[in-house]
Amino acid sequence: MQKIIDSHFHIWRQKDQPWLVGPMVPRIFGPYEAIRRDYPIEEFLADGQGSGVEKGVYVQTNWAKEDFEKEVAFVSEVASGTGWPHAIVGYADMTVDDVRPQLDRLMKYPLLRGVRMQLHWHETPAFRFAPTADQVIDPKVRANVGRLKDYDLSFDLQLFPAQMKDGLQLVGENPQTNFILTHCGMLTADDPATVEEWKEGLGILATAPNLYAKLSGLGTFVHRNDPALIRLVYDTAIDIFGSERLMFGSNFPIEKLWTSHADLIAAHREAAAARGSKAEADIFWNTAAIYRPVDG
């Protein structure tokens, strides 16, 4: 069985999650009552039992902005006690005048490997996160992302296809920083026009050699584990990027809203296997090594 590094999963405590308490906060993945509760590392490990996942990368979950360090501290404490996760992508606010004081606070946690600030904007209001489509090239964002190289941190980039020309500007002007495209550019539907726009967007970003893509969250907009859609994303992404720039991420527990970990892994394995052993090794292990996951 192919060993797996899960490059994108979450854990959380409800009391620290503003979108899990109080009024329901709209999310791009739709209603989430079933996971509006604690999701501890023990449940994640139980969900993935037998799936071949040997290492994992935690990705930030939008705690209150002022609690950016508390999130990384919490996950680091979990890792110290359980050996999971093996790397952390935290949050830092790239819209401030100078992000370095935040990064300085985060760097004391040895598992920190990168940061994510979600910059995606869509014409559909329910899909928006950023206040404007062009926040990705806001001068403050550009200046702060440019500072990541001094900390040897990557940036998880989350954009929709219409933003990818601007995304290329950000990625291209920071050649010393690794960028990881979240959810492989977030294909929202499988109709020909939407797929073509998405393909064009991936092609634009693929011209930057420091841009990688994460095969995660593929059920986000269809709210199901769809092997045909997963195969479409895999085939397209491999053709555009090559498997050496692609990595698997479960996006659990979000995908748990509509599927099991075993069924999700099975669909991803089938899509990768169709492209050969090199694709399997790259997607499930080799590429995720850019996060430098260590043994727990």
C-alpha cells in the first residue's frame, strides 16, 4: 500500500472556533452542523485508520485573528502529546503594515512550516472570503508575502480561477518562496465552461516553477465524494503541472460531511493509480516533503 502524507487536515476545539459557536457563519462547503463540535486528533486518526496515512500537515482553521499564535500553540501541544501532526501551516495577517512581529511569535514553534491567509473571492457571494478579488495583489499583502523567504516559510495560496493572473504576479515576484495552491484551484462545477476557465487558470499559475497544487477539498462545491470528478481533477492537474508538483490532502473533517475517509482515499488512489506508480509516489508522498514533515 502506498504510504501517504496527508498535506491538509484540521483539528479544533469548539470553544476557540468563532465559526463553530454562535450564529452559523456561511462557509464555501455549505451547511456544517454535523462537524460543529470538537474534532480532536484522536478522531482524525480513528477516521483514517487503515488508510495508509503515516504523516500529516495541519492547516489553519480561521481562529480569531488575534489568536493566531494560540492556534499554533494548541496544535503544537497536541503534536507534543500524540506525535501528530508532523508540520503546521499557521495563520498570519498579510494585510497589516508589517507581518514580521506575527511571524517572529510563530517561529518559536518548531513544527511551523508555512502560513495561509485565504484570499479567494468569487462572484457568488457564498463563495467569497476576501473582501475584493484583487486582494492577492494588494501592496501590503505583496510586501508581507515577500518577507516569508527570510523565515523559510511557504504560503498556502487559495484562489479561484478568475484570480489566477493576479496570483501569478504574487508567486512570480517571490521565486524563493514555495506556494501551495489550496484545493487545486477550487473547481466549482463540472460543466464545460467552468472546467475550461479552471484549466486556463491552472495553466497560468503552472508557469511559475515555485507553485505546487494540493489535491484536496474536491467535494467542497458538489458536497459528495465523486470519483469521476476526482479523476478529472487528477488528470487535468497532472497534465498541467506534472505529478511532481502535486500532493494529496484529505481536508478532513470537512469532507466527513459527505463521505468516509476510507471512501475518499479509495477514490484518490484510483485516480492516481491510473497515471502510474510515479504519480502515486509523488502525489501521496514525495511532493508533500516540501512541508518538511518530521517524525513525531
